[in-house]
Amino acid sequence: MLQGTRRFFVLLSLLAVAGPAASAPAAPPPDGEEGPYRVETLADGIHLFRPADPAGGLSNSLVVEREDGLLVVDAQPTPEAARKLLERIALRFARPIRFLVLTHPHADAAGGASAFPPSTLVVASGGYRDAVADDSYDFGAEARVRTDSGAKFDAPPRAAPTLVSWTPLRLEDRRHGIDVLPVAKLPAHSAGDLVVWIPDARVLAVGDLVWSSPNAYTGSGNVSNWIVALNAMLELKPARVVPLRGPAADAQPARLLREGFAWIRGQVEQAFVDAVPSGRIADHVLESPQSAKFLDLDASPSWVRGMIESVIAETIEYRRKRGID
Ligand SMILES: [Zn+2]
């Protein structure tokens, strides 16, 4: 709880950088299919590149036009995918990429970073820097479990960031100033999450901290900290939330994920009170008639059991630390 509280206040301090309401955007350039991507303009000069084929091994990248050049959020899962993105960006904008901001140290988000031009300033959290510097850290863990069982997966090279921060960082610009907001020093979805806030347009790029439905990979994360991060993100009152996968949406998917996690936590705590054997708790929660109300049980791949197991592990650790049988 103490850690969660501290995290909450760190996140709350980030809210001071929230800016004024969005002004009316100028007419955006035409959207549509661009090679393997579908481009959607979210606000003047803010463009989401989404995979045209959701099963094609690509992920979302956000491109922000600034007076000082382009800023890209997330680098695609592999150097090959990043080269496809860079090709499309070059065709559309004819401007240099100045910044690459990496939301977290998973190959899905950052595996393509090494393909960006050497002149790009790579920005990430302190947690990202420490994770990728650790040879024993499994950069490709999430991407590997997405591959078919038995399929070989080689984690892509890890790019070390140049600009690293544990605390909020402002990249000033007369067109789109950007706030890079690391999610404190604790793991939420990963060991080094950050969000990218564009105050004038109220656009928030969140990596894997928000999923399009309550079905989220929690492999190396911490659900308690994740809930705190979701609360802080919702306090920003974003108009558009950009996840690593799926469409940009309003804040509702973030709310639903928070409610899903909170529901699991309540169910797991009750199961411990009811002395359900710990090996049975995940099934017990899934068998609840309410599970389909709070969780997306039909999604594929499904991370729902993992979400519950993460909460069980955190609850066991919490009880152990406090000497509760
Ligand atoms: Zn991830």
C-alpha cells in the first residue's frame, strides 16, 4: 500500500503539466491506407499509423509534426517493421525524425528502434534504460507468447535510449509541446512505462498501459501499480487515448481496464477470506457469473487468466509480508 500511495502522489504531481482544452484543429491531410499501415489524423499534425492487417506483426506508432521536426512514439516490433514505417513517414512528411519516444521496454513497442536514423534522439524512462541494460532481462517475453506455440522467436536488438528520465520531461515546441511522463519507479505494465501527453490536443499515447478491452498482458507488471497509473492517466482527462494496439479511443477503455483489475482484486481478496485453495482461485474467479461483465473472455490471444494470476501472486506477497496466513 505504501508503494502504491507513493506512486499515486508521484503520478499526481505529473498532473500539474495538464494543459488547456484543445483548440479547433486545422484541416488534416487526407487519411487512408499507406502500404501496410492505415493512417488516422487524430488532431492537427498528430497522426496514428495503425497496421492495416492486425495479424501482420506490426503495431501502432504515433507521429507528431513539430516545428523542430517529427516525433514518433513507439518503434514497431522489429527493425524490418520499423523500416516499413520509416518509408511511409518519409513519403508522407518529407521532414526529419527528431525524436523517438519508447513507451516501455518490450519488443512489441521498441524492437524496431535500432532501425531509426542515428540522428534520432531516443527518449525512454529510467526503468527502460535499466531493463535493456540487463543481459538477463527478457525483452521479447510478451512478443514471444504471442507467437504460435513452437514458433521460433528471436528478440530484436535493444536500442539504448539517449535521453532518460524518471521524472516528467517537457519537449517544448511552438506547434506541439510534449510532456513525457514516466510512470514512477515501479513496474505497472512493464519495468519502465511512460506515457506521452500532448496537452494542446489532449492526446495521450500510453503503449500497453491501456488495451482496447479488459484483456491485458501482465507478465512482468504489477496490477496494483497499474491501477494507480490508470487513475493518474484518467485524471489528465484525455480526449484521445492511443494504445500500442487497436484504435485510438476516448478514455473508456482505460476505465474498463481499471474496473476489470479492481474487480479481480476484490474477487481474489474474497477468495482468500473464504479459504479457497490458492491453486483454485483463478478458476474460482473465472467461474463467477460476473466475470464476463468485467473481463473480455472472448479475446484472442487471451491474457485474462494471467491478469488473475498476477493479482493472486501480488496478494500472496502482500499477505506474506504482513504475516497473514
Ligand atoms: Zn508490452
